[in-house]
Amino acid sequence: MAKSKKNNNTEEPIKKQLWKAADKLRKNIDAAEYKHIVLGLIFLKYISDAFEERYALIQQDVSQGADPEDRDEYLSDLYGAPVFFVPPSARWSFLRTHAKQPTIGKTVDDAMDVIERENSSLRDVLPKVFARGNLDPTNLGGLIDLIGNVALGDAKARSADVLGHVFEYFLGEFALAEGRKGGQFYTPKSVVELLVEMLEPYKGRVFDPCCGSGGMFVQSENFVADHQGKVNDISIYGQESNPTTWKLAKMNLAIRGIEANIGLGDTFHEDKHPDLKADFVLANPPFNVSDWGGEL
């Protein structure tokens, strides 16, 4: 128990310090736009870390014919769960060596582009907003250095967990910074935890028809793990009408290693799961949207 308490006490300041440092680099960029820059970089760091860990394992089997630059090696489950393939020009080590160059924005946009091309599940998901004129290259380089230090000193296996918590914390902070509009992509964690604790989704199909950035799913998996259940006993289904928020959900769940079937479209008028028989429906309806199309 004491060890767990110590981790909780040290983790919170790390997230807060990172937020303050990242927010200081924001300068003249609105929070609504800035969140895609910061969260995009955190996601890039996560998939690069996972790739590098798998790369090292494959490297050990080169004499047996394994090739660490073969994309198929990362899709197989020979070394564990499949991970995203990250080409050389998109790896975090490459970005850090170019972080101080004035063209770093284009370098990151190109990295996002090539990752999408190599991983079909990420097509049209990643942000390409880094070469825009209002983002100072020096500040972007500072962000890359900042995020590059996340989880340093931790075991590699813990690195993804730390990045996942940072991603979730930043989602909440950006929602606060955006005020009313933040409610479109983020439900306060206390509300999500209450809904999950009430429904107790131990096993079965969990559905959120207006899932935002996926917080309900993250908490559902946390609930199962906290109660010594098996995470594989629940299946995740969702839908989100806002394309930008849908992208955030895809990244949020990928960074937590959560497999989910999330459709893009208005649940009321374009149901993407018409045949789904869900065991649990977890939803925080868009109460802050008056023109949701009820007349249709």
C-alpha cells in the first residue's frame, strides 16, 4: 500500500509541472488549437517508445532472420501485442535531433503523415498543424524537449502508463482552458467515475453513443482492473459526431492500449452500431448543445 501511495503523490506534480511548462510555451495560440499540438506530440512519443522497445527485442533475433525494419514484425504477436510501425523519420530520437532547426514544424507534420501511411488504423487521425505560422519553431522545439523527458528514469513498461495519465490530465486541463466549449470533448473525471461506479461494467459490451474523447472507456477499463477483473472481458463500442473529437478519442484509447470500435457520425441520425446489443450504455449526453436536431 505504501508503495502505491508514494507513486500517486509523485505522479500528480509531474503532470502539473508538465502542464505549466507546456502552457508557458503556448504564447499567442488558443487552447483549442494548442491542444492538438501538445496531445499530438505526446501520442507520437508514446508510439515511438513502444516501437523502440519492440525494435530492441527484434534486434536480438536478427541472427534468426528477424528484421527490425520490417513492418510486418510489428503487426505479428510473436513479441507481444502488435504495436504501430514508426518509420525512421518519425521516431522520437530523429525529432529530438532536429528540434532546434527552424524547419522542425514541417519535420513533425511529415512524421505524422508517414505514420498514417504505414498504419491504416491511424489514417486521418493524427494532427498536421505543426508548420503553421503562429507556432514558433523555438517553442515547438521546447515542447519536444519537454515531452521527451516524460517518464525518464522509469522502466520502459511504465513509460506508456505515465504518458497515458499525462494525456488524460492534459485533456482535462485543455477543457478547463476552453471553458464551455471544452465540454464537447471532455466530461469531468468525477462525473465519469460516478457513472462507471454506478453501472459496474465488469464484463460484456460497453457502449457510449456520444463518447467525446473516450474518457468513459478509460474509466471502465480502470474499474475492471481495480476490481481484479479481466480487461479482456469487456468490449468497447462508441460513436462521436465531431470529427476533431473523434480523432482525440482514437489517440486517447490507443495511448492506453484500449481496443475500441468507434464510429464517426451523429448517433441520433446515423447510428454506426445498429445491430449492437450492449450490456452497458454509458453516456453523458450533449446537454450543452441546444440545436442537436431533435426536430428530425
